[in-house]
Amino acid sequence: MSLALESLMRVYPDRPDGRVAGGGIVPFVLIGGSGALGFILSSSALIAALPMVEAWVISVLCYAAFIVPIYLLHRRFTFGATAAHGQALPRYVAVQMLALALAAVFSFLFHGTLGLPSLPAAILVNLLTAGVNYMVLKSWAFAASRRLAAAAA
């Protein structure tokens, strides 16, 4: 699988200051937002088209279907990562599981404990979860090759 994923990615040189070229927060928001929209549209359409399948099963399968494409887009455009797919992809999936857990905790806090109205609570859940997600992806999931390269030098 790693070879197949590598064949999809172009090689881009690092910047002169030694940092890997990546777009930062704007591509993160655009890619994540596009992925979320794609998930909403596909899961909604499939739930309507397949009434014999439990809605939560379709939702989980749709979410899972977006993991690798969004990973590849974030890897290239958001973080400009050079970490091996065998290392970065499992870390990315782990971060996605963390994000689901965080969304559950934030939802419980804002909806349940604080009793905020739905819209402000949903906005806070999304902003906080995405913010933590961005920091963990940047510092851990996609940064491994830079740390390993620095340790080897």
C-alpha cells in the first residue's frame, strides 16, 4: 500500500530555511471543510438510498471512506510532509480517533453541562476539535520525518 500511496504524491523540495513547504491553516480549513461537506452529502444520499441499512453504519463507512483522501490532501497541501506513509497514515488515523473522542467530550460539555443552544455549541465543538486536530497533526502525525532527520544529523 505504501508504494501505491507514494506513486500518488509528487516530490516537492524543502524550503531554503530548512522547513518543509506546507500551506498551513488555510488549506487545513479548506480541505477539512470540503471533506466535511463531502461526508455530509454522501452519507445523506446513501442513507436515503439504502433504507435497509442502519444509518449509523452508513455514516461510519462514509467517514472512513474520506480518511485516506483527506490524509493525502493534508499531507501535501497543508503540512508538506515527508514522513513515510507507513508512519504518517496510522498516526493520522489515530488523530482522527482522538478528534472523535474530543468532539464527544466537547459536545457533552457545551450541550450537556453548560446547556448552550445548538448552534453556538456546534460551532465551539467544531472550532476546538479542529484546533486540537491541527496542532496534533502538525506536531506529531506529519512531523516525524523532520524529527528523525534532525536526530540522525
